[in-house]
Amino acid sequence: MNEVQREFEIGEKGTRKCYLGKDLIFISGPCVIESEEFTLRCAETLLKIAEKHKIQLIFKASYDKANRTSINSFRGPGLEKGLKILKRVKEEIGLPVLSDVHCKEEVEPAADVLDVIQIPAFLARQTDLLLKAGKTQKPINIKKPQFASPESTKYIVEKILTTGNRKIMLCERGYAFGYGDLIVDFRGIPIMRTWANVIFDGTHSVQKPSAGEGISEGQRWLVPFLSRAAAAVGVDGFFFETHPEPEKALSDPKTSIDYKMFEKIIEEIKKIKDALNHS
């Protein structure tokens, strides 16, 4: 199997470009686009945090949450309106943007705006979707399925490699542990890093899927602990869903973190990385 690129550029003209492999990449933003004004305000705050802590940051927000537990859950503004809002984030705030695609038909319009295309965990074995995304030659962030072993992810990566796209990231977000719970097996990170770049998802990893009444529960207080562990094991970047008031978030209110916690985690991760570099 051909190898993925270990260093590549993320971002287009007019954005603050990120360079995977040069330093840690942080992917952050609200789980879903709640409104245009809200999204731009979140992006402005995250830009200030990125500048303060001198980190590389990609703005993340979903235009559609197509895999919500309940039919009554908020899904977002949809493809067309959502991409227009993310385009404003790029052009007015200057951050590169990431969002999920859910079917082949979404890939081309999404690729016109997104700097990184994300494949949701439940769809990460859908061959046609992976091939369509790979052919855009955009960086691809694959959320590792909760049911997939570390070893089996190389076949997911291999599908995209057949398109000639080598800009691939695997995002660790925990394994299904019985009903309504996830657990992170940190052995999986170095295993997956033998064939892909690995991003650690600190917020979805503490999720308790479908454990609430039509929603997923979670243990937000554990996010810093798992994130420190991932930093010590060694990853290429981190993924955190952030929100100004997590308990009021329209998606993932139990696992999203506020900006204060996000900044504290950034500081802890940087200390661990510096310690490893000087050991």
C-alpha cells in the first residue's frame, strides 16, 4: 500500500494555512451551524485563541447532522446555506474550514468551499463516498468507526489512496463498549499511525451514544484527561467541539467544551509535547 503524506498544506489563498507534520493541528468549532451570526462569532473567538496560543487551527462546523439519534433533533441549515456560511468564515475570518459529507452528491459542492472534507464514522466504510471524496484531492479527515479495530482502518485508508489522494487523516474517537458507551484504546493510536496521520477527538471520545432520552450523553469532565493521554502517546493533531455555552448547544451539549477549558487543554498539550521533545 502506498503511504499517506506525512506533511501537507491545509488552506487556500486568503486563509491562515496549516501545515500538517510541522506542528500539531487543532480542529475546533461548534458541532453544528446553529445560525450564521453564531458561527461567525465562534470563528472570531477561535481565531483569537489560535493567535494567543500560537496554534494551527481549522474551523469545524457541520452544515447537516444527518446521523442524529432522534428525528426531532436539530440538524443544521443544510448543504447550500451551510456552505455559504462556511465560505464567509473563510473569507471574513480567514480560517480554513472543515465539515462532514454524507453522500456522493454532496462531495463536489462541498469541495468548492471546504479545505478539509470529513467522512463521518458511520459512513467510513462506504466505498463510493470515500472514492468520490478522495478524487477531490482535498485533505480527508476520516472519523474512525466505533466498530472498527485499529488494524481494519488501513483498508479504509487504502480506498482513498487508490484515487491518488495521499492527504489523509484518521480521527480516533473511541470504540463501542457495550450499549451506550465508548472507550479509547490508546494502543490503537501508534498502530494506526503506521499507515495514516492520526487526529485525536477529545470530545466525541467521552460520548455515551444514545444514552439519554433521544440524545447522546457524555462525560465532559474527562476531556482533559484523555487529551493529555493522547498527547503523551503522540498524535498529529486534536479535534474538539467547542461552544460558548455547551449546555445550550443544539448538538452534543454533554460533550462540547467551552473556550476556557479549550485554552487550558491547549496549554497542557503544549507542555506535554515540549517535554517529549526534550526527553
